[in-house]
Amino acid sequence: MGNRVRTAVLISGRGSNLRALAEASRAHDYPAEIVLAISNRADAAGLQVAEEYGIPAQIVPHGDFESRETFDAGIDAALREADVSLVCAAGFMRIHSEWFVKRWEGRLINVHPSLLPAFPGIRVHRQALDAGVKVSGCTVHFVVPELDSGPIIAQAAVPVLPGDTPETLAARVLEEEHKLYPEALRLVASGNVRLESARAVSR
Ligand code: GRF
């Protein structure tokens, strides 16, 4: 299929969501094609995943840049060089500058391991356990300048079980992320969900 949406995945670590997206895009009728992986860390295990799937990878080390804006400009240059139209953050541990978010508005999505707006930020599963919720889950959303708070594209719920630790809950949520993220990317790449429509629904 020649007209699939050219999509990049931003990673910082393990890359299991990159694997899920790469696996989904192996199907010829999947509307997105993963054409680039970018990591801000040279030691990210996810770089091996990219190699395994034959996805070109670039390392853009944040330490080489003097500001968030210049780092984001480096990422932006790599995205434009690869003629990318959609960007999926998947365990990418850098906060984007407002400039970058505005530039990619409606074309930049992220997965977060909670049912947003509950538990944004870090130590998400610890937050969920401390709050005593009985259900947690994951969210794929459009990225906006405020952290972990853009219009929601898709969510999946996961039970919190007696005796859960942050690790056991994280593992259960991660399994759902691997199903949800490819579905959410499908919705966006096919044009069935757009920023404005997601916004309207979330109002
Ligand atoms: C996922 O749980 C994601 O929701 C969070 O970081 C983790 C990344 O995992 N933002 P991986 O690198 O995709 O395996």
C-alpha cells in the first residue's frame, strides 16, 4: 500500500510499544507505516526492536543540546528529513517544548499508563495503588503543551487486584497498551479521529 501514513515513534527505553506498533503495521491494510524510530538515549533497548523490524533509527541525545527547544529542533529535523506525518511517543521520557507541540499539533500522540486525567506524571502505578482505585488502565491521547492532558483518543481499563504492586499492575496495564496503541494509531492514521473531534467529545 503506497499511501500509508508515514509515522515515527519516539522512545527512551524498552520499546515494547514500538514493537506493538511495528507489528501492527506489518499488515498491509494497516493505515500507518512506521518509517523511523528516534531515541534520546543511545542505550535504549528499543533500538534493537527497531533493528529487528528493519525500521531506520536515529539517536538524538538530549545532552548534546543546550535547551529543550534546540533538542526538539533536532528531533523535528529528523522527522522532516524522513518525511513523517504522524509521531507516536512511546515511553519517551522528555517533555516537549511548546514550540514542538504546536508544530505537530494533531499529529503527535502519546500513550500513558493510567486512565487520564487520573494519575498524570511519573510513578503512575504507585499513585494508583496509593489512591486505592479498583480500576486503572491506559490512555492514548493527542499531545498538548500541558503534560499528560490532551484530548483522549482511546482508553482501556484494567482491574487493580488485591496484593498488586506497582510492578504487577504495570505489567497488566502494559499488555493493554500493546493492544490499545495500535488501535489508536489506526483511528488517527485513517482519519477517523482528529484532534478537533477528540476535543469536541472531551468537552
Ligand atoms: C509504557 O508503560 C508507557 O505507557 C509509559 O512508559 C512505558 C514505556 O514502555 N509512558 P515501552 O518502552 O514502550 O516498553
